[in-house]
Amino acid sequence: MNAITEKLKRQSKDDFKGRHFEAWLIVQAVAWYLRYPLSYRDLEEMFRERGFEIDHSMINRWVLAYAPMIEKRLRQFRRPHCGSVRVDETYVKIRGKWRYVYHAIDKHGNPVDFLLTAKRDLDAANTFPSAIKTSVDSGLLHPDPVHYATKHLQQGIESDHSRLKKNMPKIGGVQSFNTARRTIAGFEAMLWLRKGFGFFGGWIVNDQNDLLARLFGLQKVNKV
């Protein structure tokens, strides 16, 4: 983990270049939005109570910029998964149109991957197994899968679907498909952190914040 942390520290030197607020505050705002059922205006008021004047539209820009970055960098810390993988799909509404989300978890309920698609067709269905194959090639999954299609195996994955759907009212009516996808990547990343990211047990919020700080080469993110 230390080697990955040092690598990310070098990569993150220019992550906040040109921003008018400190890096720790930006990461904290993004994490709060992705972790809790808060709107951008809720966060604007919360920061104002703490002495920071931050417009809600600026927090929105931060989320779109850093949520996919969090998701991408967290993948480097993933622990290899063993045994079976459950895959299921659900649907969400974005700007009045139905879009489709595929989730994959291992037998312990740890997230393996996710995919948001605009269409529910053969091309979309074939894309997600390709993503799973990438996880196999990188050593995160066993190379010899056994396929099952039984209802009871999907029960554990329904909780991931429900968590995502609870967040959808925050973004469904105001964003395009591409910007919604960036935000959903952040929601999924927070779910990975909440579940302990494949390690034993879930992580408390302080553990989650410590890893978020590592992603951006920071000492701490929860200073407020």
C-alpha cells in the first residue's frame, strides 16, 4: 500500500492547481456529497455554518471533476477476489430516460465492478463481461469462472442496487448521461470504501477519510 501511496502522491501534484480552496476542503465536500443524502445546497449551508463561503454550483463542479478520479484511484488498492461472482442489473432514470446499471459482487458481498449503460441491449450486456475479464487479467478475479443463473445468488447484490437508487433523485433530473456517469462512479467508490474495499469488515468513516487523503497525497481531509 505504501508504494501505491507514494505513486499517487507524485501523480496528484497538480490535481488542485488553479482551485481557490484548499485541497482537503474540496475532497471533504466531494466525499460528503457522495457518502450522505445531501444536496449541493445542503453542503453550501453546512460550509457556511463553518465559516466557508462556497457556492453550490462550485461543489457540483468539484464532484464532476474528482468523483471519477476517486473511483479510478481506489481501484489500485483493490484486494483480489476469490470464488464466485454475482452479476445483476437494475435501471435508473436520468433526465426522464431509463438507463441501466450492472453490478458485480463476490460471495462475501465485496464489490467487484459496475457499469452504467444508456441501452439495455446485446452490446451493453457484452461490455460488462469484458470489464470482468479485465479484473481477471489484473489478478483481481479467478481465471476459471463457473456460471450460475439462480435467484438466491442475487440477493446480496440487491442492497447495492438500492443504495444507488436512493442517490438518484439528487442527480437524475439535472445532469446529462455523461455527467451522471461521473457522479455515479463516485457513489460506487464510496460504497467500496464503506464495505472495507475487500478487506475484513467495513471501515469506519475515519478509515475511509484516511484512504481518501492517500489518493490525493494529503495528510488529512476531515479538518472541518
